[in-house]
Amino acid sequence: MASYSVELKLNTRKLSDRNYLDNYFVEVAKISNTVRRFTIRQLNLLRRNPEYKRLLSQYNGLKKGEDKSELSGKLYDIVSSYGLTKYGLQKCALGLRKKLKYVHSDVYQKICDFVWKGTEKVLYSGGKQIHYKKWDEFLSFENKKNSTGIIHENGKVYINCTPKRPGGGIVLDVMMPNNRKSSHFNYESQCLMDKTKYCRIVRKKFNTGWKYYVQLVQEGIPPQRHAVGTGRIGIDIGTSTIAAVSDTKCHLDTIGDTVRQQDKEISLLNRKLDRSRRKMNPDNYNSEGTIRKGKKHWVYSNRYKKLKNELQCMKRKRAATIKQWQSAYASRLLEEGNVVYVEKMNFSGLGKRSKNTERDKNGRYKSKKRFGKSISVRAPAQLLSIIKRKLKYVGGTYHEVNTRTFRASQYNHVTDTYIKKKLSKRYNEIDGEWVQRDLYSAFLLKNSDDTLNHTNRQLCILNYDNFKTNHDSCIKEILDSDKHIPKSFGISR
């Protein structure tokens, strides 16, 4: 059954309610890090097991098509003997959980399940290590069903109690918008008509402290506030820009272009924090300014703590506004079509530093930085996941083409040839006409064939004139606007 979530603010004006939730998050952090500690220790022991190393080497050496079931079974038995299973992790901190006061058994199991997802990545998907989390990095906890632990009913949330027996826990009121005629109130009211599967308690950092929300995971699909079009859409997405082409319009945008970027303020706060940290802990640094090795004790001033809260609040606001922009952009795209074609992208790989050490023509070392900062700020993968989720709700389809064989940036449908171009060349010459590179790639993606390996040349020839008209209108609109035009667009006023 499809599901979606709706987030509502909780009334936590009482100090006792806030203290209760703070204590709950403290216990969540204790349990999670205890399970992580067990997992890290067992993974280290497993990696030293000679039989496991031998079998794993044989398993990795098998060719495609060979039977792996026997080796896979033996490896699973060894892994299970170290307690590295979903239920093994649930058992490891059971003694600690019984000593704690707040965490419900369902919440405890969900915490262990979350750690297990990371453990699976380390064991089977190339993950490197499990990491601990700080107390203020735990931002949510959830249960499994809407009948125990955390219950939402009749506009109230019951934590560690029930509507029939409200004692022993806390009861929090859900806050709805004051304007009952607003679209926001109508949307949330429609969402509350659906059945609640389970609840998630979320906290967010503000300058005045933590504020608490409940996310209700509802059964069904969310109420649709936008019309949905029919037809194909091609999307060429980069680390900070997106080009989209449909039958009716072309889009060329910077992701989050209307969102006020706070990079300068965040950089200033980071420098203030670094100066404060160095001044309060001079013995933790070497003479050249690097952090010394070994065990260290850190002392933080009250000013440092205040600045850190301000920084966390600023980052939270930036992430929320980017996500809001992306959701609105996805809805606008789906008004033009319901079949989306994109290139399969590995954004995590693009965010990593380059492995090659290179020098420029003057002999100086080139920076190994790539696109980590822009990916972190613009979150292009999140935008694609939002589009994919919205398509699922409206019965649309989402296709990822084969990037290696498709080569959208190199193909010319008029000459039916592939010509490799430098990344700095931001345009194509199609039949003697100037065409923006990203928009043309999105056009080719829109006209993909059924195999998703190449573009359909006949569709390109059929639809090119319409695309060129929409392309010229899009470029004119950008030039006539007062928005900043990135160099990557390849156009200037």
C-alpha cells in the first residue's frame, strides 16, 4: 500500500513536556550508539576471521553466471555467528533498554533496524565503516504502528500512554494552521482523513531551542494540489543546474535559484567557531596550527555554544528552503508530462575528491576538490527522488537511461554522429544553429528509445522544430529576467 507523510507542529509550551522529549532523545542516542559500538567491534572481529577472508576471496573471484549459493550460505553462517543480523542487533542492547525509562520496545526495534541498514551496506554494498552520532545529531525516532508507543488520535499525540490510559507518559496537542480557510489547513485536514500507519517524532533546531513536530505516515496517496499533464519530459541534471524539456516548454534553471544562499554567513560563523575553539584549547594544536594526535580534552565557551546553535539553525533553514523549492519545481514539471527520462547519475562519486595528483602548466598542484560543496548545498539527488516520488503518486513512470551508451552531450541527431566536446563548451551546433548544450541533452533524453540505450533519431527529427521554438523562448526569458546567469549556461546578456 502506498504511503506518504504529513508533518504537524506539536504544542510543547510546558517545560515538563520538553524535558520529557529531551530525555527520550538522550535514551535514543544511548541505545543507538551502544548498538553501533557492538556492530563496530563485531565487524572488526569478522574481518580478522581467516575462514571468512578465504571464502570472501573465493566468492569475489567467481565469474558472472557461476553458482554462488553454496559460498553465500557459508558466508552467511559465519556472519550470523558474530551476531551481525537484524535480530542479532536487536538482542545486543536489550539489557540496556530494560534499564531505561522512556524508549518503547517498538522504537527500540526501529533504532536497531536503522543501524542494521548501515551494517548491510558495510557487509554487502561496499560500505566502509559504521560511525557514531552525537546527541544533537539524533533528530527523530519512530514506532511501528499507531496503537502502541506513539499514538495519534483526535488531534493529540500520546507518547508512552494511550487515549484510554493517558497516565504514565505525555499527551501533546497537534497544532493546525489558525486560518481555517487557507489551502494549508485544507490540505492537512484532507491528509488526516486517511489512516495513520505509524508516527515519527521530529525535532528541529531554532535560535530559541528545539521545536518538536510529529510526522504522520498516512496510508494512500497525498491529496493532489496540482494538475498532472501527459507526455514525455527529458531532464538533464547537473551538480547545481537542471535543464528540462517537454512538449510545451523548456526549462533551464539553477537548483534553488530563488532561495537566498547563506554561504557567506555560514563561512563567517565557521571561522568564528574555529577561532573560539583554538583560543579555549591551545594545548590541542601543534605549533603550525594542525590538531595534535592522541587523546584530547575539549573545552567550549558559552559563546561557542551559542554560535554553534546559530549555525545549526541556519543550515536547517537552508536545507528546508531548498527542499521546498525542489518540491514546487517538481510539481511544475509534472503539470507538463508524466513520463520522465533522466541520465543515471552517481552524485556521491562526483562529490568525492579526485584520486589523481596533477600539476598545471606552471608546475603547481591542481586542487583535488570536485563538486562536493555544490552537491551538498543544491542536493540534486534529492530533487530527482522528489520527482520520482510524485510520479509514483500520479501513476507516472520514471526512466533512467544508460549514461555510457546514450552519451547525450555528444550526439547530433541531424548528422547521426557522436562528437566528444570539452565540458567548457556550453553549446551545440545543430544544422548550423546555436543550441544550448544542457537543453539539447534534455531533448535527446526526452526522445529516448525503448531500450534506454540510445535516443530515437526519428522522434528527434519529428519533434526538433517544436523544441527549437521552445528553446528560443526559454533563452529569451532568461536574458530578459534580472536573475543571475551562471557561466555554465553558456549565455550572457
